[in-house]
Amino acid sequence: MTELRDIALLVLACTIPVAALAVWGMRRLTMRTITVNVVVMALVPVAVILAGVVGSSGFMFTTELEHTLIVCGVAAAVTVPTAVVLGRRLAAGTIWEREANQRERDVEASRRELVAWISHDLRTPLAGVRAMSEALEDGLVTGPQATADYAGRIRREAERLSIMVEDLFELSRVTAGALNLTLEAVALDEVVDEVVLGARGPAELRGVRVESRPAAMPALALASDQELARVVRNLVANAVRHTPADGTVVVATGQEGGEVYLRVDDRCGGIPLTDLPRVFDVAFRGTDPARAATSGQTGEPAGAGLGLAIARSLVEAQSGRIEVINHDGGCRFEVRLPAAQIA
């Protein structure tokens, strides 16, 4: 018993300093990579066992000690690669978790920003409708012309509210994955012609011209007719909104390889480079007060800032992509979709 106690004390005397050194090393490595920490943790038990065996042998090189050294060496050779692989997987998982958390924070920030913008934009037309309806109710507005004018203004405010609600509904459908699109061959030029025809009236009131430049050959996109028309309407409306009077909005189509493209060029004066990556974000209106506060020459509020976000979501839902660049004194929004294969 005395001999066993002495051996135990000797082993403790040898292993405790090794363990203490390992703890000190781990504290110093807290700022290192996860892989390094995992390798060190894997080697600590091997080092402690080796120290205990050396201590129990009385620091005498014996056959048993030689065998133990071989076993510990093999264990370390197997443990280190395993620890490296495990550490890298843990590091990758940590990075993925950080990115997921960052995405979640970005989505939450975007949601709060959207709620703030929508609350502000809804309050303005609602206040106008309330004030004008109270004026009519209290008899403050007299005469057929004045009454018709107030009724027309109430109708326009109601239309704005309707558009905002429709945009919110559309965005919620897209983000919730509730879209079930049936992709088919769609004549892009026909969609553009219809949208341009409908946009020319409101554009002329702003002094803006809208022109279409169809492709030399019919451009057939593999898309959903209704959703593609919504994308074109949103892009053209955005271009008209930010083009000054006497400016021209050009909508061009074409085909390159296995893709068809739609380009909408405006004369907005360009977007700051810092804002370009965020143009399609929900409720983003830019840092330029002139673009964020008003649109065109009418001073009409720019809306909820959902049109471009909806356009991007609809394009991506049709296996396409959309981007914006500064081009020729304005902006160019370009949509690319897979071309339909005609048998």
C-alpha cells in the first residue's frame, strides 16, 4: 500500500504541472482559431498520460516506458489529424451560425424599416382623406367644381392606398414562398408594348417620354406572363418617377445566347455607388434626399419603396437575375431570364 501511495503521489507530482501548463496554454489560446484549440485539447490527455508513466517509472528508461512512448506517439499521430478535421468542421459551423445570425439581424432590421416606412406612408394619405372628407361633411366645401375636386383628390389618395396594400400583399406572397408559377414561352416584346402603352399617359403628365426598342428577332422568355408584366411595370414606373421633365425612358429587349434581356434606361442622374447594392432592398429609398423625398416634378411621395424589391423577388422566382448600373447620365435596370426553347 505504501508503494502504491508513493507511486500515486509521484504520478500526481508529474501530471499536475502538465495539466496546469495545459490550462495556462488554453487560456493563452482563447484568441486563436477553433482548430488550434481542439488540437491542444486532444493532445492534453496524451501528454498527461505520458507524464504519469514517466513519473511512475522513476524517470528510468525501461522496456515498458519504451512501449508506452510508442503507444503515446501513435495516439498523438492519430489524434492530431482527427482534431484538425473536427476543429475545421466546428469552425465552419461557427462561421455558418454567425452568418445565419447576421442574416436574421438584417431581416429583422429590414422588417422594422419596412414597418416604419409603411406606417409613415399610410398615415399621410389617410390624414388627407380624413381631412377632405371632414371638410365635405361639415359643408366647408361648396359648389359642384370644388366638390368634384375634393372627390377626385380623395379618389387619388384611395388609389395610392390600394397600390400600397397590393404591394404589401405581393411582397408577402413572394417572401412566404406562396407563389406557384407556371413558366411558359412569353413574348417579351408584347409584354413591354402593353406596359409602355399604359405608362405613356401618366409619364406625359410629368413631361417624360417612354420609348420601346424591341429586339430584331422575337424574344421569348421562359417566364410567367402575369409576374413578368408586374416586373416590367414596376421598373418602368420607377424609371418614370425618377426621370426629370423632358427626359426619356427607354425600354429595350433582346436575346443573347440562352437568355433574353430587358433593359430599362432612365435619366435620373445616377445612383451613389454606396447605394447601388441596396437598391433592391425592401423600403430602401436611397441616401439622396432628392430621390428619397419626392419623385418627378409633382412632389408626389415616392411610395413605400417596395416596387424594386418585388421586381427582384419575382425575377428570381422565375430563375432570372436583375441588376442596376449607372449608365449614360442615369440608371440601367437589366433583367435576364432563360430563353424559351421552341421545338
